[in-house]
Amino acid sequence: MVHTQSTTGARAVLPVLFAAWVLLAATGTAAASVDDPPALSFEQARERLEQVSDALAAADAGVRGKQDLQDATRYLRLPEITGDIRRMQFQKSLELPLGSLAPVAEAFGIESPLRFAERDWRTRPIVTASVPLYSGGLIPAAQQAAQAATAQAQAEREAQRQSLALQLVQAYFGQQLAERAAQVRREVRDGLQRHLDDALKLEREGFASRAQRLQASVARDKAERDYQKALNDLATLQQALATLLRSGGNVGTTSPLFVIDAPLESREAFERSALQRHPQIERLRALGLQAEQGVRVQQARLKPQLYLFGQYDLHRRDALLTDADWAFGIGLRYTFLSPTARPLQVSAARAQLEQARAGLGEAENQVRLGVGKAWNELDTARTQFRLLDSSIAQAEENLRLQELSFREGQATSLDVIDARLGLGAARVERAQAAYQFDVALAQLLEVSGQMQRFDDYRRRADKVLE
């Protein structure tokens, strides 16, 4: 009985320790060397996290890059002006028939046809401008694909922000849970120490046996070990939060564990929000739009292109006989044969579009499952917390009666030990239920794309563990 109750609280914090270990592995153990910040509320911790997170900074840079590329596509219809300067050696041979003048030329020793050959160095600077008139849909497809790529980067940034917020909930309130567990373990140890003192006194007076005193001593020693383990668990979770916030030292927490006893919105409402706002859904939709434009791009490569062009010779003195001083006109370009196998490129683009659409459908199913899972876990944690309130009241009364009965010789030392451990376990389980509620709420909001509302729900809490 003693062993079963003493390990209940230890099992309660195992999920939190595992989450902290994952967090440390994901973020590393190196922290910035800055002054220790004061104790932070959850809202303050979240603001700090968004300021110091390298992952979020990388996501922001990704958005800026995609936005620049999108802005660059606005100029695709503007003229392209190029300069071409060539320094070249050439040779030109020319034959000129004399026709009816041939007999006259022969009289002067001139053969027909006349042959000229020139070999020289020339400099040929030419400016050329071209303006697309019709691209077969290539330009609008590129513009819309760039816009979709920006939307994808924005969705990835939002997904990163919400994922970090969920990690913060686990670390921040995990530290709260560990602090409360350590406090309970200390109270259990101190209570068992008082019980041991009573057992020693009663043993000297002959009202308690040596076996009862030994039971009390063993229980006190185990409570001390449990308390030291709780302190080590707390140190691990403190390191997890400090690492996440790059604080360089332990961070105090001022926002307590909480439970909202009043019902939240319906599960259907969270599902609708998830399908509309979840960052991964938005990301896959953006990928689908890019795949659609990819099909249009490949189809455009099968069509002719129409353009205006102009050319100007900047150094006419070195112009060849076939070179124009200037020229402008309209051109038509069409590729009859290409080694890129353009029809297969269209087929591959369509396959990517089908893949994107199928991925979106699967993601929507997974989101629905995620909402249902988080909703059920939230309801379970709320119910457990509510039931543990009465359990704690009963455990407190039981401990009071057992301690009184032991002093009067009507209860054994084991009865007092079990009552003390039972009360400690109930307190830890209630804190664990509150932590599970907070994490389940964060998961429900994260999967429904509403993680920014976590603080709003936290302020609505009607049960707070002070």
C-alpha cells in the first residue's frame, strides 16, 4: 500500500519530464548570456519567446524572401533592355557580277565577277530592348505562383509560431506542476517526520511498538528520497523553460495552473476553425495553387510567344554591311522541338497537382482527428480535476482522523502513513489534471489554428491552483 501510493505522484510528472527532454533536444542546451529576467507571466514569456526564437527568425526571413520574389514578378511585363559589346576579328568575302559591263572590264584587265575580301578587327556595341506582348499565360502563372509561395511561407511561419507557443505551454506549466509536486513532497516528508517523532514518543511511553516506529522511519526516508527526486525533476523543467526562452538562468512563473469548468465552444466549431485556419491546411492550399500554376507554366511552353523588339547600333563606324543602324518590329517565337519533352513536363505538373490535392484531403482528415483527440483529453482532464477536489477533502479528513487515532492508540502507524501518502498523491494528481487540461487546451487551439487565443481562455479560468 505504501509503495503504490508513493509512486502515483512520480508517475504523474513523467509525461512532463518527457516533454521537457524533447524540448531540450529540439532547442539545444546553449543559452544566450544575458541577465536573469524577473519572474514572467505566461503572456510575457510568450512575447520573449517570439523575440528570441531562432526558428521564428528563420521563418520570418523565409517570408521576406518569398515576398521579395513575389514583388519581382510585378515587372515581368516591362521591357528588357540589354547591352551587347563584342570585340571581334572577322573576314568578309564578296563577289559582284559585272553583267553587261564585263566586256568593258575585260578590256582593262578586270575579271568578272569582282571579288572583294576584308579582314579586320571591329567593336560592335548594340543595345536591344524587347517587350512581351503574349507569353501563352507564362507571366500570369509565374505571378500567381509567386503569390502562392508567399502564402506558403506565411503559413509555415504561423505554424512555427503556434508550435513554439504549444512548447511554451508544456514548459511553462510543466515547471508550475514540478514546483507544486516538490512542495507536496516536502509537505509529505515533513508530515511523516512529525509522525516519526510521535511514534518515537509513544514507543518510549509504551503505547507504540518498535515495528510501528520502524514503519514510520522507513516511510519518512522514502518520502525524503521522493522529495529529492522532485527537486531534480524541477531542475530539469526549469532548464527546459530557461533554454526555450534563452534566459541564461532560471525563469520564475507567475501564471498558475488553471482549469475552465464552464463548457467551451462545441467540437464542431473547433473543427470548422481548424479546416479554415490551421497553418498546415493553409500551407497545403498554397502548395496546391503553386501546382496549378505549374501546370499553366508547362502548358504555356507549348504555345508561341509574341514580343516587340528594338535595336540600336552605338558605333556605326565599325558596322558591317549587313548591320542596321537601328531596327524595331514585332517578333514571334515558337519552339517546334525541345529536348525537355514538354508534353511529359505537363503530365508531371498535373501529377504534382493531384498529389497536392490528395495531401490536402488527408491533412483535413488528420486535423479532424486531432480536434477530436484534444477535445476528449480536455474533457477528461476537466472531469478528473473536478472529482479530485472531493478526493482531497476526504483525504485531509482521513489523515486528521488517523493521526488522532494513532495518538490514542486506536490506529497503526501504517494507517497514518497511508493517509499521509494518499493525501499527497491526490494533491499531485489534481495538479497533474490541471496541467493536462492546460496542455490539452493548447493542443486544441493549436490544431484549430487559434493558439493566439490561449491567453483569452486562461483569463476565463474559474479554477486556479494558487
